[in-house]
Amino acid sequence: MNFEFHNPTRIIFGAGTLSRLGEVVRTHGTRALLVTGGGSVKKSGVFDRTVTSLKAAGVSVVECSGVEPNPRITTVRGVAPSSHGTSAAT
């Protein structure tokens, strides 16, 4: 078996770094699909801070909530249309 794998990783860690998310994402594009599960990310306030940072940087946000851990392919296919700004059933 022959293959080549390239996986560059950038980790930004520390207090207050979530506010930089928008500026970092904006270097890669202007749209973001946020996939969430059971709701703890919203209860903790992280989701709202994430959306605020993204929108401040000019990144539009599409949300897909209620996705199960290790989602089935049917869930992934259902989420795919939302990444293009259309509705998805989850």
C-alpha cells in the first residue's frame, strides 16, 4: 500500500482565545457550518460566543443541531444540504 498523508494542525489555546476564532476562520473562507449535539455547547454559552466571533469577522453561520455522536451516514447526508444554506433534517 502506498499513500501520502499531510495533516497540518494549528492549535490556539488559552484564556480568551475563542474570541479570535472569527479572524482565524476568515482566512479560510466566509461560511461556517456549526454542527452540535445535545445542547451543552449552548447551555455553556460557548455557541453564542462562537457565533459572535464568526459574524464579527464576516463569516456567515449555518447551524445544524442535535447530531448524535459518531453520526450515521444518513445523518451526514442530511446535514450536507445545510452546508449550502438549504434546510436539512436532523
